[in-house]
Amino acid sequence: MPRPTVTDIEALAETIGGMRGAATAASGRLLVGIAGAPGAGKSTVAAALTASLPGSVVLPMDGFHLPQAQLVALGRRGRMGAPDTFDVDGFVALLRRLREPASAGEVVLAPGFDRTIEEPIPDAIALAPEHPIVIVEGNYLLLESDGWAPIVGLLDLRVGLVVDDAVRRERLIARHIAFGKSADAATAWTLGPDERNAVAIAATLDRADVVLVL
């Protein structure tokens, strides 16, 4: 069945704002997932949504990257960003905690991610009671394998983000160069690991409630 499609971030923000009063989670929080391929613009969309939605905060999936040393030990450093290179259990556990009733004044801490060193940063994000809307953004929010399947049921609204592939690849190459890769290495990573992940993610977008096309 085709999913509803929108092309306006402000219209999506209005939809989310309208859902706020109907949030059914015991915690009172509304969890919105933004899923899409590497370079699709998830962080940009999440930032735009929070700018339009008072009381909202962004929770990036990237904070749950496994540390570099662990990836090396597991032999997965060469495909960092693949579904099995994240602490999926930790991510799912955090989302479940956000669905539970919060104690008065309770602040839930979540990890962030530093792209300059490609490492997760513990307790970098504070999810406070004054943040009733949590914009969760990441590649694999709609994936059914590798332990990611529970996430769909923990989100109140699932948004699939789609952008022209050529534009997406150009963004990725530029981003990799900005964070230290040579032009050749950036292109190889974009067309290699990133592209394999993008293909896998594209197959999950039929689980979205709405598709945002930019």
C-alpha cells in the first residue's frame, strides 16, 4: 500500500505538533522517527523540525556506534555504519526507557557522536521532562533484522526520508572529505559501504507511516 508523501518540512512539523496532544505513552513523550540512507539529510530535517516544535529535542542513532577499538576487535571497522556496528540493544533499551513513566524532574542521558574522531560520546544528550517531543533520527529505525525490529513499535510516527541519489552521494563525498578523508577515499567509501547500507535502508521505507521527499 503506498505511503502518504509530503515535500514540506513545515507541514510535517504541523502534523507532529497535532499529534502531541494525542500521545498515548505513559511517559507523555511523543517519539518521532526519521529514517533514511546515509547523506539523505536526516540531521538537517531533525534540526528543522525541532526549530518548529517547542519542547522538542533530537536523539541521533549515531551515538550508539560501537567504539573504534571494539569495531577493530570484531573485524568490522572497514564497514563502520553497517547494521551490526551499533549497540542496538542499548539503543532499544533507551527508547523503551523513554516510553516509561518518568519520575518528577528525571533527565535521561543519551550518547552523542563526534564525527571528527568517529567515536560515541557518553551522556552527551539530556532528554528532560521539558522535552515531550523526541525526534529520533537514524539509518536503521525501520530495519527488521540484526536486532533493530523492536524500534518500529516504539515510535509514534515513522517518517521515511528520500532524496535524489546523486545529490545524496555528492553530500556524502563532501562530508567525508570535510572530516579528513582524501577525495579518492571519500568516493570509495561513499560508493562502497555507504551505498550498500543505502540499498538496505531503501528496502525498509515501506514500513514508514509517511515519506518525506526532498
